[in-house]
Amino acid sequence: ISFSALKPRAGFIVNNYAYSTLGGLRANVDKLIIGPLLGFALLGNLALAMQFYIVLQIIPSLVFKYTLTHDASGIPNTKVKLWTMMFAIVSCIATLVLSPYIIPIFFPKFSEVVIAIQILSICIIPDTLANIFYTSKFLGQEKSKNPLIATGIMVIITASGIIILGPIYGILGVSFSFVLASLGNFTYLFFANRA
């Protein structure tokens, strides 16, 4: 193993590790706060709503892994990114329109989760934009500082939103905090890319 080859990329490696760690924290910060603060019934309902969001994220996540390798190699992949963005928009609209009809059929006891699913589905658009257009580009260029900062912003907005909006609006406030976090992530990366 040539450790001397790692030295010039030490900053990228450390930032990338911190980025992955913060991503894990962002995925679990809701569980750490909601249970003790708002109760486990709300946490269970949110977990169901999050499962629908995770399903919406499958294709964009796969495309992100594809675009990341191409961005790292300097190979243009604009068409793939645009098609993925169209998929995200269509899946968001489909979820907004169809979830009030489908959820009560399969989950009749969880009909109150429909609005949370609709709100969370909005996240798919800024998350897909941020990941395939900006995070992929920055990581492909070995500039992991901006994705790290953007993920930190997401964690802060998510936690703050849950603490502030959760007690007032319940699951709607918690769901909306995820939308605000996604928008914050996208906004930061958008302006960082222009700088």
C-alpha cells in the first residue's frame, strides 16, 4: 500500500468520511428527536411516510451512482440527468395525486399519513436536483467540502424544524421540516456551484 499516494487527497478523504457520517445522522436525526419529544405514534406514522419517500428515491439514487462515476471521469451525462429529473417530477406529481386513493386501500388504519406522504414526496425534486447535478459534480471533482456543508445544513434544518414545527403542527410540521432541509441543501449547492 502506497500511503504517500493518499497524502495529497487526505482532505478529500476526511471530508468524504464526514459527509457519509453526516448523511447517516441526517437519516436518523428524526428518530432521535421525535420519539422523546413528540411520541412514538407520530414516529411510527412518519416512518411509514418515509418508506414511500425511500421508494421514490430508488431510481435517482441509482442514477447518482452512475453520474458520479461519469463526472469523475469527465464524461458528459446531461441526458441521463435530465431524464432522471423528469422521472422525479412525474413521480412527485403521481404521489401527490394518487396517494389519497391508494394509501387507504392498503393501509386503512394509517389514512392520516397521506398528507405526510404528499409533503415528503415534494423532497424528491430538490434532492434529485442537488444530488445528480451538484453533489455528483463536486464529488467527481474531488471537492467534497460543499456536499459536506450542504449535508450539515440539512441536519440543522431537519432537527430545528422538528423541534420548532413538530410540537405545533405534528406530523405535518415534521414532514415540512424535511422539505425545508431539502430546499436548503439544494439552495446551498446551487450557489456554491455558481461561485
